[in-house]
Amino acid sequence: MKITDSITKLPPRKADSHKGDFGKVCIIAGSSGMSGAACLAGRACLRAGAGLVRVAVAKSTLPIVAAIEPSYTTIALAEDEHGRISFDAMAVILNAAEENDVIAFGPGMGVSDDIKKILEKLITIPELALVIDADGLNNLSKLRGWHRKSKASLILTPHPGEMKRLWASVFRKQMPDDRQKIAGKFAELTNTTVVLKGAGTVVTNGERLFVNTTGNAGMATAGAGDCLTGIIAALKAQKMSFFDSAVLGAYIHGLTGDIAAKNKGQISLTATDIIDCLPDAFMKI
């Protein structure tokens, strides 16, 4: 596996560009009491340059999500008695998968049998670009043998706890201690791009590996990972490769956190500060 420190950047935009040139993203997220995760992912996706962002949420949370940000559109999804997305939303979700360049799945979603069934269907769609985070990963880890069924192109963004659950869903042996080995072996076996979050985030597709150098402890705050999901989805929608969008996403996410920490300190840093500082980070690189 080749270790690289190279970061591919977005090219300058042409003067005659239109929003269709920069990709369409649908973020499937949110549940009762967890609407903020969907909003953060959607707002970060916009700030990271996606041309059109749709946020698909459980229908009872839609008024909250729509009120937070006027620049994305929303899709109401059928929900269960607990305010989580139900399998009755499958047809709408499949239509979104067809209409958009990238699907992001998981922030604030919760875990249920219906969500597992939805995800099980999505990962079998050939050539679907699918970023899975948070509860999306927790649902995925409950699908035994999922990597043998998957035909979609996946970017997985686990924190260490989620990685441990994913590892157990694929391997029958103990997970190594070395983060690079964990991410590399997992990406190679599952044919995915892995973004193993934490200090020195590891990004790998099993062939190339990048260790991120940006970021700080102030980013250990609720919602920071949801922002990363939106950023990576936006970069992939702008026609970057899966590996390059994950590398640049991790780097710019950390750089944004560094700028926010400089302005507000690590203790007071919140996920919305990360989004607000994205323009400064993109201009800096």
C-alpha cells in the first residue's frame, strides 16, 4: 500500500458554470430529536461547493430542517412510530438515488430493522456513489456479509467505536491496534474507501493511504462528523475520485476546525463554527 501526502484540490470554476456542473447530493438523515445532524450535513455540503443539495428526512422533522437553511431543498420520508425513516420510504429513496450524483446516508438516523433494509437495498445498486456515516455505519454493521453483497461505491467514515463494530461484521479475528493496518485491511477486503476518524485521520482505499495532519481537540464535539459527511459528499459530487474527495474532505474539515479554534478557542468550538469557517479554509488552500 502506497503512503501519500498529496492532496488534490478542486480546479478553478469556469466563468460560464451553472449549478449542474457541481453535482447533486441527497443527504438521507435525521429522526425525531436528531434533526440537527441532517441540517449540519446539508449546510456543510452547500459550503463545500455542491451545486444542489437535497436533505431527505423523516417527515415529522422536515419543518425544522427546512427552517434552518433556505439554500437546500427537502424531501419528506415516511416514518415509523418512533420518528425514524421507515421502509415505506424506499420508493422515494430509490428515486433520489437515481436523480442525484451522490447519496450521503446516516447522520442522526437511528438504528432499526427498516433502516437496515433500506441500506441493504442501496448498497446493491451498481455504480451508486454512497457516503455512509454515523447511524448508517451502525446499521451497516448489523448486516452480516454486507461486503459480499455490495455493488455500490462506498466511502465509510467511522470513528473508532463504529470501526470496531464494522470490523466485527466482516472479520472473525480481533481488530489490530494499528490504525493504518485497521483501515487498510478493511478497505482492501470490502473494496471501499475508509476515513477512520480521530487524531491523525486515516484515509485509504486499500491501495493508497493518507494520514491527515489538520484538526484539533476542539473538534471533539457533537455534529463535527456530520459536517465531514457533507463536505466529502460535496467534493465527490464535483467529480473528484472517491479517494481524493475523502482526502481533501478530511484535510479541509480539519483545517476549518483549526481556523475556528484560532478564532474562538477549542473549548467553545461547535459544529456550526466549522461550517462558518469553511469559506476561509477553501480560500486558504
